[in-house]
Amino acid sequence: MVTGNQDKAKSVQDYEKVAIKVSMVSIVANFLLTVFKLLAGVIAHSGAMISDAIHSASDVFSTVVVIIGVKISSRESDKDHPYGHERMECVAAIVLATILAVTGLGIGYSAAGKIVGGNYTDLAVPGRLALVAAVVSILVKEGMFQYTKVNARRIDSGALMADAWHHRSDAMSSIGALAGIAGSRMGFPILDPIASVVICFFIEKAAYEIFMDAVNKMVDKACDEETERAFEECAARQEGILGVDLLHTRVFGNKIYVDIEIRVDGNKTLREAHGIAEHVHDAIEKDFPKVKHIMVHVNPGAGSGQ
């Protein structure tokens, strides 16, 4: 028979296994894509593609940050960290959000400089290879975004979701590069910086959402009302429960802590009341795998003999 602690240990192992696998796929894909885009940019004389290659290279660093965050957050509780290390994943997500924001601002700043400068006559016309590289980059990075996002939701990883959006930012950057390269070849180089400014806006929006999600998980934000209502209903279904007097929840990294006060027959013995509390504890842990710790307090209520 598998105990609750064994279930949790297996869940942590599965979480780490999925996160590391996705991250390694990301590192290999980004490295190959960086080399391809850099060569294409140099051969086809495309500054936009060379910049896009540097953006892809930054994704390799970002994914390394994800791996570090996942490895640390998966460690078991110890004397110095009795509540675990889950918040370290939030730290990794904040680092990634910062990298994403800086990357977006860099793209926007460079594009704004080109628009304000207004000198487009000295720009080299990129070759067709740069167009091919941009299309390949868009397809690969969008595929990586979808792959990483699905797995991030599967294991509820904020750091992995941040990495997914970094893939999307690279795909959007490649769209800007494609527009700029195509525009330059058609005699409209202004399209490149304009597209980059639009891309900058979407990248900053994604970075803000990732940052706020990580912060909320670090400041003991309560679960949503629907989840808390589900906790109450689960507790109320257990035999011997007269009602739920109080429920407090807090999100800790990608886990949930629950404090609940239940009302039972005041005529029950201490052993009987403790048994009812254990049933509530076990039922909630079984029905909600994200719950890491539950504190159940028993209040005496009016029983059949009163």
C-alpha cells in the first residue's frame, strides 16, 4: 500500500522529471536555432537575424535558470526550511520575467532609435536565406512555446511557464525580423522597427503577468473562491462533521497550505474527534494533490444529546 508521503514523493519526482526533460529539449533546440540563425544572418547580411540569434542564445541561459529553480524547489524539507523550498521556483520565475522584460525593452529601444533616426538608405538588403531562417525560427519557437506551456500547466510550474513565454517572445521577435527583412527587400525598411515596437509591447505584457503570478505565490495569497469552496464541501461531506467554521488558504510556490476549523459533536471523546479530523485531513489531501499541508482544528458543537 502506498502512503500519502510516498504519493507526495512520487509527485515531486514526476514534477522534477518533466521539468528537466522539457528544459533539456529547450536547451538543445535553442542552441541549434542560435547557430543556424547566426550563420544565416552573417551569410545573408542581416543585422535583424543576427540580433534574433542573440535573443535565442539568451533563451539557453533562461532555461538553465529554470533547471536550477526546479532542482532547488524539489528538495525535501529540512531543519532550516521546514516548509520546503517551493518558493525558489517563484524566484526563478521572477528572474526569467526580468530577463524577458529587459529583452523586450532592448528590442523596443533599438527599434525606436531606428524610427527616430530616419536614415534608411544605408541599410543593407538581406538575402533570401535570412527570410528562410526567420520562418524556421517562428515555426520552431512557436512549437516550443506550445510544448513547454502544455507541460508547465501539467505540473503547475511557474518557472516553466515563464520559459514558455520566453519561447513565444522569441517567436514574436522572429516575426519582427521576418517583417523587417521582407520590408527591406521590398523597399520599406521602416516596417522592421515598427513591428519591433509592437513586439516589445506584447513581451512586456507577458513579463508583467509572469512577474505578478510569481509574486502572488510568494506573499501567501489565498486560493480563489472556487477552490476554497471545494475544500469546504469536501470537509463537510465527511462523517461526523456538523459544519465548517473557518477556512484559510495560502499559495506557497506551486503548493497550497490549508488551515480549517471544523465543528463536531461536543459529546464526542477526544479520540473520536481526532479521528474525524484525520478523515477530513486525508480526504482533502487525496482530492487535492496540490495541497501540501493541512492544519485541522476541532470546535465543539451541539450534539444529539444536547
